[in-house]
Amino acid sequence: MSFSSDIKKELCVVKDMPQSEMSAMLYGIFYASRITNGMPLVQTEKMYLLNAVRTLCDEVFPAVKHETVRLVKNSGSLYTFRIKDGYNMIAESYGDFSRINASVISGNDDLSGAFLRGIFAACGSVTDPNKEYHLEIVLPDRERAEALYAFINEHGMGIKTTVRTRRSRVIDENGEVHSIGSLVLYAKESELIEDFLTYIGAGNHSMEIMQVKIMKDFRNRVNRSVNCESANLDKTVAAAGKSVEDIEYIYNTKGAEWLSEELRETAELRIEYPEMPLSELCQQFRKPISRSGLNHRLKKLSKLADELRNNTPQ
């Protein structure tokens, strides 16, 4: 099961919800579904969503009759839930679904969360956070999407919109099929996705995204540290190699005895320990010296080697 399907399955556990939240969630599912002849048609391939719709409808509108039609396809079964009798009772409570009915939600965060829970269960998706951060909601028509966009932003969640072109099956009088724009609501910020999932009751998965983000940040810090250490090691090895090369040139040109006692000891230790960091090499001297003192001696050896190469000894 995908990360998104796992969230929806969690959201569709509705048996212990308060009655008012059940009504708000059912309203959200109907609002996000196709409306045919004024009546909502809930189409899904997921049995858990179908069971949730049935349970909610039976609890909120016990007198309403509904039916489910199953269509078997190569990819599985498509279930269509529709109202068979008593739709007038749903219309009296919810309206015609052309706009968000504030009387159903009443500005209460619990009811607003339940409404958005139904919306997401019906037409939302979230990408696995191990791949990327992306939440998306696609409603059947643009007008309802615009109203939902305003509703979510009014509740402090700065969701964004984009227009996605799709092939419409509506044919004009000339028999041409037109491309129309579908308004997609989306979020790519991990914090916003976490807030949204928490708000609609998917707190477990919100925490999962947080944990993934923490692990990603940790791995990035480790990688940066390793890369930095590797770069420093490369520099150290390169510098040590240059020092050894300079010392060998002095030995071959003038001999070790040409150097002062301090520089001769420095040269011998660098040759003996060519890859040892300066901080450790300092401790190998008969009289340990500071790192800056050692660095100064190595630079002096390098300068002498360069002078010899240029035939300009001083």
C-alpha cells in the first residue's frame, strides 16, 4: 500500500467519530465527488473509502436509501456509491454543493478538520516523504476547487494552486474535444503538509513525515561533515606531498647536512611520517613544538627548495 493510501485508510476509520464530525466528513466526501443531476456520485477503487461512505451515510441520514454499483475492470473493481431515495434530506442539510455550506461546518475547527478529512479521503494524495514533499487535492470542477482554496487559506494553511491541462470528454457542437484546465491545490513545504495532515486527523503520518525530515537533515549534515573532512584530508595529503618533494630536492641538491639542526630534524620527521597531520607530527620532535611553529619550519624548507630550483640561494 502506498503512503497516500495508508493515510486515507487511517482517515476512513469513522466508527468512533462524533455525529457532527461524521456529518462534516460526509459533506466533504460528497463535495469532492462528481455531482450528477444534483446528486453526488462517489466513485472509488478503494473498499475502505466505500465502507466509510456507507457508514457515514447510514449514521447521518438513516432514512436515506443508497446503493453501490460495482464495475469490474482489468485493474480491479470500480465502485459507484449513489443515493437511491431520500436525496431531499441530504439537500436540506448540505445544499446543492455549488459552494461550501458554512452552516454544515459552522467555523468549528473540529468540523472544519472533518470536512477536509472527507475532501482528502475522496480526492487527495501525498507523495512518500522519502522521495519528495508533495500534497495534492484535485476536485472535479474549478469552481469548487477555488472555494476550497479560499477555505483552506482562511484556516491558516497557505496552500497553493496551479492549472493542470487535461483532455475533457465534453464535445462541442462541431464534434471537437477540448482541453480544459483543472485547478490543482498543492503544497510542497513539509511543515505545511504536516500541519494539514494533523488538522484532518492523520497525526501518525504527520509524525512520520517529521521523522523522515529529521533523518534527511541528519544524513545531510553527516555527508557535509564527511565531505569537509575528505576535502581537508586531501589538502593535508597534498601539502605533505609537496613538503616531502621539497625536502628530497634539498637532500639531492645540497644534502641533509646543509640544513640547520632544527630544519634537519623537521625534514627527517616529515620524510619518516609523510601523511601524519601536523598536530600529531608536532609530538614526534625531541622537544615538542607548536603546530604553528612546525608549519613555519615547513614553509621555510619549501622556500629554500624554491630558491635552489631558481638557482638563487640566500
